Amino acid sequence: NAGVTQTPKFQVLKTGQSMTLQCAQDMNHNSMYWYRQDPGMGLRLIYYSASEGTTDKGEVPNGYNVSRLNKREFSLRLESAAPSQTSVYFCASSESWGEGIGSPLHFGNGTRLTVT
Amino acid sequence: AQTVTQSQPEMSVQEAETVTLSCTYDTSESNYYLFWYKQPPSRQMILVIRQEAYKQQNATENRFSVNFQKAAKSFSLKISDSQLGDTAMYFCAFIKSRGSSGDKLTFGTGTRLAVRP
């Protein structure tokens, strides 16, 4: 059982370049998330998708776009990368959103992105 | 807005001993969920334990247990019989029970735990 799969694992971009981080889950989860992790700041939510067909901004959405392609896949796009976007990015999924279940998040292994 | 505070950036413990990691949170909600996640050097985020606020009994999971003090808004993690594999960053996290479209899991800044042989 693969769980949550993220690609790529590492990426180096030059300022202004664009790229898409891919995420897929095979647990039939309804909700998916993109977080970024920076030293001393924990994990901060970029965007989330409560269910297929919906997306919403999280805490730090500027400079990013997302697409919930289907129930399994949720991609994160950087249109014009900036050095401030150097970070580790995590995709996660959960069974439901706001249902009072407190479903835990299942995480991918992360993507280390460096923007020079 | 909810906030989660982990006041210990780094901790160290001798193998086989017990260590407690602190977490406090601020919320006006009466029901919610709290989590501890572990992030070893492999970078993978692993759920350690979950606590529902309306349950008075503290959650336990093998060597991991929590001390949940709702009135004090405190949620500490106790690791007994520490093992070298417990070396990791530990994150405390919070989510409201009855969510709206704006809810999200809020994380603390983490505590880096080193287990010494």
C-alpha cells in the first residue's frame, strides 16, 4: 500500500522558473493538502482540497496554485519561483474534512525544493 | 485563530530513560483533536498519538502517552524507555472538531529530540 506519493523528491530551480509538484494517494481519501516546512516555523498550510472539485487557500497561498485533478491527485504549481519558496513541501491526505472525526493526516515523504 | 506552542526547541535523553515533550495551545473551542507527529531524519511524518478533547482519559500508544490538561490547555507527550529510533523532530498539532471550510490542522514549531546511546 503506497499511501501518499510525491514527486519529485528533490528539485533545484532558478528564480523565475516554473514547476509542478505532483501528489497522489491510494487510500480513497476525500481531503488533500499541501504544506511547506521551514526551519523554526513548523508546517504551514498552503492550499487544501476538502473534496474532489474544491480547493481553498490556506495560511500561505501567495505564489502557488493548485489543481485537484481527481480524487486521487492534487498538484501544486509554482508559476514563477522565488528564493523565498525554498522549502520542504509535503502533500497529505485525510479521510474527511470538518466532519468532527478528527481524521489524522497521512503524509508523503516530501519534496526538497531549492530556488537559486 | 488557534495557536500551538512548543517551547522546547531541542531535548536530549539517555536511552531507556523517560522524556516529556511539552505542548500548549490556545483556542476558544470546547471540542477538538490534538495530535503528536514524529519526523525522523528520513523526513517522513508519522502519526504518534491522537487525543479527543472530550475524552478525559489520556491516550496511550505503547511507549507513548500523553498528559492532557484541558483547563490548562496543555498536551504533553511522554516517551518511556526511550530508544535510538525515537530520535526525531516531534510536532504537536490541533484541529477543531466541528469544522468549517476554513479549518485546518495547526502545527507547533517542533521539538528536536536526540536519544543518546
